[in-house]
Amino acid sequence: MTELPKTFDPADIEARWYAHWEAKGLFRPERPDAAPFTIVNPPPNVTGSLHIGHALDNTLQDIAVRYERLRGKDALWVVGTDHAGIATQMVVERRMEERQDKRTNYTREDFVAKVWEWKAESGGAITRQLRRLGCSMDWANERFTMDEGFSKAVVKVFVELHRRGLLYRDKRLVNWDPHFRSAISDLEVETKETQGGFWRFRYPLADGVRLADGSDHIVVATTRPETMLADMAVAVHPDDARYKDVIGKEILQPITGRRLAIVGDDYADPELGSGAVKITPGHDFNDFEVGKRADIRAADMLNMFDADAKVVQTADGLVPEEYLGLDRFDARKAVVEEMKALGFLVPHVTKNKEGEEIAADFEPRTIQTPYGDRSGVVIEPWLTDQWYVDAAKLAVAPTQAVRDGAIEIVPKTWEKTFFNWMDNIQPWCVSRQLWWGHRIPAWFGWRRGEHNIAKGPNVEPDIFVAETEEEAIRLATDAYKPFLLEGQEISVVDSRQDAEKRIGLSIWRDPDVLDTWFSSALWPFGTLGWPEQTDLLAKHYPNDLLISGFDILFFWDARMAMMGQEFMGEVPWKKLYLHGLVRAADGQKMSKSKGNVVDPLGLIDTYGADALRFFMAAMESQGRDVKMDEKRVEGYRNFATKLWNAARFLQANGVTASTTHEAPHAALPVNRWIVAETVATVQAIDMAMADLRFDAAANAIYHFVWDQFCDWYIELTKGAMDAETQAVAGWAFDQILVMLHPFMPFITEELWNLTGARENELIVARWPIALAAVDSQAQAEIDWLIRLVSAIRTARTELNVPPGAKLPMVVRDGKEETHRRLDRQGVALARLGRVESLSFGDAPPGGAAQIVIDEATFILPLEGVIDIAAEKARLAKALAAAEKERDSLGGRLSNPAFVEKAKPEAVAKARDDHGEKSAEAERLKAALERLG
């Protein structure tokens, strides 16, 4: 047994033990016959670094997997990283820009090779940081979403979905990022408030038509005037009396001269503005739906922007030449100026302080504007051809699985949100216009007619979806067989432009890649070897548990459920645990702009990984966000130090590692008590973990270690460390190390190996048995002693009794059991309560502190020890002050104006202060009453 150092050094311990665990393969020891426990890590972006959300998410996962490993299961924690299409391409392109280089200087293949080079050099930062947190993942089988095997799974799923009619190509609106020239997902769109305007314009009615009031125009309003260059309709509510007679008539767009249909649609709100809305289906998501209801085909919807969000000619050729090539925001200014010059701008009129009317071109408005979260540019709704998954059909099975209980969502309150989203799910756009990612396994060829083949830039091509190029050539050859000459073969070219130059028939591959969420949706089975039928897949699918932030419930969790049931015929996991966000101490969301982001690596440097992990677990209450509190992290660092010092005390008193997994025989009440408390703690942790109550599990072991073991058991056994007590203390401390290990793996492993000879490392030890006989009589006796000593100490402190003073104690009204307890525990009571002598009967005359425990009154005479009159006066004065502050705060809290109008943090502080002053007043009142 090695002597423990005086100080606990987390940095040294963490680096040493993690390397040891990983080198020996202890994160997944060989347990072929054990029951499986499987959890997959939400794959972080390969470009990422550990943030506080990762720290929470991965701490909870590691607690679960270490707990199940200790319980003897074949615990597999699948780990890997996501190739993060846009993020990774952006990182590499920025590095190139620093060297005055750019992506377009290279072929696609050469650029992708450069990304792989970057991945090899710099793509492992976050996995190194996960190791610092203590994550016991199966690194020997680390996966990457662009691995050859995983890519095979991605391609197979795409092709199979297409064959099953669940994946198709369509022209729809997408979130278009002009900087990346790519569609992006909703998760990559950040909505910000910006100062914009609300413009009103007159559109003249065509063919001499007039409204019921004689007007020859309709006023429309918009926050994006530039889009009128692609207007295709004006919508009014079908029940709006002002416009009923003109529904079906036409109206003119002044700049383009385009004739627009007036359509009746519930989207138009009669109470908002003029009640008429201009409809640009190619550039607004709501307008797109109105356009479809008006029987405008997506293929016929006008597009006025190119991939850079610059104005291009629409299909009808009606955009004036002077607008072509303008940036969208320059086009906005130009459109407003021309409409104003033509007399079609309706000014916004307000009055100044003097009551004079002031006219402006627009009404200032705060606009909710979508931005690309990485590019920082305004997102444009853009009509393009993309690949879509029929999410509505795929959502049926997982929705039913949650309703049937095959998937349990924890907390259950998230079920309603899940059902609402799944029941109203939209097609899922899975294509991205990037070079880095899984290339879409689809090839295009010229459109086949009955007797000919149509070529040209405006021809919609035929599509051949296949797992390999060879298969695509075979499909194309079969399709074009009637048009091929003898011996003629289908060639593969790089692009449509190349195909247009070729004389013979060619096919070209889709240049797009798949959305990274598509590949990560296969994570629960693709990482286990699918589509190969591996032993790992057979044993570990479905997974047991998924731990995820609620913010990716739909982007990742729901899509895994869809793919798992579609391709495996089973749910991907049995439980889905959704945790909250980590917020700043004041409850605000963390953001770089607010300057309130907390670096978990900095906290690990300062306090150690164990302290940060324990904070995350103790604060994670189901359904609530975690408020960051560095003081609490520091407190858990102190907790680790207390555990370390307890181990040093035990070692100094001859306590070594236990030789038995079961509780040793104990005759002394104090030892029978600690055995019972240990068993109760094991049971509490087991119950909490079964319900995924990480906070309850953490707090159970915390209070047992700090209160029962360190504060009381060690105090009660000081000076009485006989052989029985040494054996029980060694056993109880071993159980503490095992129970605490999932939360604080580093310090527990260090103490496990320094306190005695062990067969195995703690990480693969056995979980405590919660079946030892519980001695309720011993529990009751020691609990009684603890309450008595605590009450004596409180009374002494409140009444300013000198710390070194020993007091006599008189016991009145004590039953026979109390007398027996005093006889057995008299020595401990004298030492811990500083009791000089013990007698039974009435209290002596004079001032005394009186303590009631159960039926007995314990009297501490104070004559000559303190100035009783002065002490009464002091307590009375302090009580009056506390009551005054309590009542003042109570009055403020009972005032509706304060509660409703004050900042939430001010109200919360007032409530905390009121509770504190109320408790203080009760303590002082009790102290006064003790003096009689």
C-alpha cells in the first residue's frame, strides 16, 4: 500500500489514468457472454472544440456507461465524429485564403484531398478534449461519417430509399446561403432582429377593372420590395368584401408589366394593412404554399436570383435589363426609387410633436431576419432542384413506437412536442451544393421521349440512381438501348456542359453532396457494421439509450428513429433522454456576443475534470436547463479534497482495501449503522439511475460521503479503530469509491489503487450489492446520537458558549431506551458534544439551554459560562432586526407591481433573501426560547 500524498493533484492523476485505461482497453473489456449495454455518442463536428454543452452531454453519457460497466455489462459507447460538410469546407477554405489561395483553383478531387489532409492534421482536437473530460468511449473502434464502411451504408440507404419511392428530386424553396452557394438546414439558420422597413405600393388593376369603392388599384405591402420583380399573384381573403368581385381578375406589376392573377386565399389577413398580399412563390416560403394552392407548378415559379443572390432574368424575360446583375439589396433600393418615380409608392405618414404630417418612403420595422450561422449572411429563400426524403411516411413508425412505449422519451413532457412535429413534418431536403461530403449516388442523362432524346440547357434530365458508376452505366445503357447504335456505349463525363459538347450519349454525376444529418441518421446501426450483418450489430442493435440535447430532437434524434425502423425494422434505442441547455449564471443563453461563454477546458484546468463532471450531474434536473455556477464547481473540488483527506485518515489508522464484496460482520452500532447507510445509498443510486435522475444519484452519493461517512462515521470512530471498525471502514470506503466512480472517475481510481492491493482497476470493478441486512435498531440509535450532538453544537454556537468549555448535561423525562443509548454512546457524546458529566433529573436553578430530542429534554446549565442577560439582549436585538428585514422583503414580494415589473433575477433574489431572513429569525427565536 502506497502512502497517500498530502495534497490532491487532479492534473497529474487525470493524464496518467486516462492513458492507462485506454492503453489497456478497459473502456470495453472483453465480456462476450455479458448482457449488452449500448449508447452512441452524438458525433461532434470534426472541426469542433469542446464547449460547455458537450461537457454536459458527454458527462451524462459517461456516467451511464461507467455505471453499466461496473454492473458487469458488455458496455459499448460508440464514438466518432461528423464530417460536418459546410463547417469543414469553410475551415479549409479560410486556411487557403490566408495563403491567397482558393478552392476554385483546384479540381474537386484535389480540394477534397486537401480536406482529408486537414482532417489528418487538425481534425482530432475535440476527441482529445473528450479524453480530458474522462469519456470512456470505445476508441479502438472510433468511427467517422466519411469512413469507407460508413460511406457504404450511406450510399446503400440513399439508393434503397429511392427504390422504395421514399426519396426523390423536386423543385422547392430552400434556405439558400449565398456565401456558400448551398442549401442549408433549419438548424444552420440563426434568426436575428434587424432594423428594416415596411413599404406600401399601388398595383393598378388591369382591363379597366375597379374595386367596389371605385378604386383602380390595390395597395400591397412588403418588407422585401426587390422580390416584386418575380411577383406572380396578389392574394386577398376570399371573404373580404372589398375584393370579392375582383378575385380571378388580373392586376399589373408596374415595373415588369407582368399581369398577375388576383387569388382568394386564407393567407391574406383582412385586418392587416390593406388585406392584400403580393405573392412571390419563388422567393418566400409562405408565398410558395399560396402559389401551389393557386395551381402554379413549382417548375413554373419565377426565379429572379442566381446562386450569389444577384438579379437574373426570369423565365418570362420581363425583368428590365438595368436590374440584371444587381445585388439583392441594391436591387431593393432601385425598385423603391423606380416605384416612387412612377408614382406607385404609398408614403408612410406620421406626425411630429407639433402635429405636422411627415411623409417617409417606408414604415420602420423590426424584422426577424434569417442569417447563416456560419457565413453570417442573410439567407435567401430560393427555388432550386434538390433531393428530398419523404419524411411524412418515414415518421409513421417512430411516432407509433413512442405512443406504444417502444421508445421511452425522458422527460415525458417532450412527447407532445415530438408528436406535434412528426405529425406535421415536411419533406426533408438532403442535398447540399458542396464539394466535401458524401457525393450523391445519382447520374443524369438526356431526357428520353417516345422516339427521340431531348438535349439542351433547359431540358430536365433523366436520373439514374445507383450504388456504383458501373451500375449507373448499366441502368443508362438499358434505358437508352433503343437509341444506341450497334457497339455504341454510354460514356461518363464530368458535367452537363461536357455532355452537351459530346456527340454520343453521356451521363454525368450529380455534383451535390448529402446533408450531414442524412449520414448521422444512420449512426446507431451504421457504426456497428451495417449493411454487413456483423456480430456487433446483432448484439448491440437496438441501442439501450440515447442522450441528446433537446435542440437536436428533430434534426438528429427523430431522423435516427426513422432510418432505424425503415432499415433495421426496430427502434434505434429504447430510451431517449433529452437534457437542457447550460446557461449563464443569470439564466441567459450563452453567446460570444454577450461575452458569457464558459470554457469547460479552463474549468478542468482550474478545478479538475472530476469537479466539473460532478457539477454537471448534480445540476442536471430533468426538463430544466443548467445554470453555470463556478462556485459550485469549486465546491465539488473541495468535495474531492474531503474524500482524499478521508482516505489519508483511514490509511493513518490502519484501514486498507476490503477483502470482501459483501459487508463484513459488525457488532458495534456505529458499524452496523454505516453498513445500513451504505446499502441505502446503493439503493438510492440504483433507483435514480433507473429513472435517469442524474441529479438524485449524484446528490445521494454526495450526502452519504460528506455527511454520513466523513462528518459522522469518521468522527464517531476516532480513537476507537479496532479490528472490526477497520474492516467495516475499509469495506464502506471501497463501496464509496465504486459508487462515486461514474461521477468522479479519476480521483476514485487513484484512491482505489493507492489504498491496497487490487485484482483489477476500479473501472472494471463490481458494483456494490444492495442486499445486505439492514439493522434498523442501529440506524435509529446512531441517527438519534447525530441529532443530539448536532442540536448541542447548534445551541452552543447560537448562545456564544466558548468552544473549549465543557458543560454538564441533565436529562429529564428520558425513557429506558434513551438511558440505554446514553450508556452505550456516552463516550462519543462526551467527546463530540463536549459534555463534561451526565445526570438525570430536574434542571438546576439558573439559566440553561434546553434541547428536546424525541421524548427527552437535555439541559445544559449555563450559569457562570456566559452572561445570560447580555446574551438574551443580543439575541432579542438580532431577532428584531431579522424579523424587520423579513417583513420588509415580504411586503415587497406581496406587491404585484414589483413581482410583475421588476427583472426576474431581482424577484428571485428577493425571494431567496426572504427565505434566508425567515430562517434566521426562526433560529434566533429558538435560541431565545432555549434560555427560558
